[in-house]
Amino acid sequence: SQLLLPLGRMVRTIATAHELVRVRARAAITTLAASFVLVFSFSLIRVPDRCRIEGVVEPMNVAVVHMKTGGFVDHFLPSGTMASPEGLPLIEASSPETEAKRDKLLAELRHLQVLRRFAQTRETAEAQFHEEKIEALKEQIQRNAQDLDALALRSPVTGMWIAPGIERVRGRYLRRGEP
């Protein structure tokens, strides 16, 4: 309303005013020329185009590391240290529960091996049954060994290990999947 109403009044005055009957064409051309000069001169003035935006800048390759097996943190690599998959573990944890499960599985394996040897002397069907149980138990032992190996959490990529507040996790239990 502050721009269009005055422009509309100016156009109406130039088009309908009785005082401009003899010079109406010259008034219209002069007004258009003056408007063109004003718009053109303002377009030549350089005005900086600045805006402020808040944002977060992240590196291109980010790897968030998650615990693969739950355990109590014994040692950790200090934040700001270079890490690689072949290097030192980022976090070393211990899990008494997983270790006790390993001991239980190994004891059960020895028990089944004794039962299988005893059954081999008497009945082959029972020996085969124990053999199948031993194979299944070996798979459990293998998964348990992988869990124990995963307690030494290693970096998936080579880069800078950044873990703010890592000093506070010593002795704390980190659950499986926790970043």
C-alpha cells in the first residue's frame, strides 16, 4: 500500500489531469525516463548480501562405535588419539558373566565328550546323539569366544578417536549396542 497506491495515483494523474492535456505525452515520457534512471542507478549500487545461519559441521567420514558385548570398562584409549582397526583397542572391557558362561560351556563339552566315549562302547545311536549335541555346543562356544573377543572394542576405520567424557566410563557397565 505504501508503494502501489502512490504509483497508481501518479499514473492516474498523468493519464487524466486537465492541466496536462497539451503536454501529456512529454509528462509520461519524462516520468518513465526518471523512473528508469532511478531503478538503474539503484541496481548499480553494490550491497553485501549477508545472512547468519546456525548449523553443525560434521566430518565426511564419521563412524559411531557401539559396544558389541556388554561388559565393565577396564581400560580405554584417551580421546584425541589416532586409532585404526589394527591398533590398540578403543575400550577394553571384562564380563564375568560371559567368562562364567564360557567355563560352563567348556565343562559341559567335556562332560558330553565323556558320555560319547562311554556310549561308543555300548550303543552307536546314543553316541551319534551325543555327537550332535557336541557340535551344537561347539557353535555356542564359538559364539561365546566371539563375544569375549568383542570386549576389546576396536575402531572400524582409521582416524581420530573422539570420545568426550571417556574418563567417566572406567568401571561402568556398558550394555551391548550402547554408543
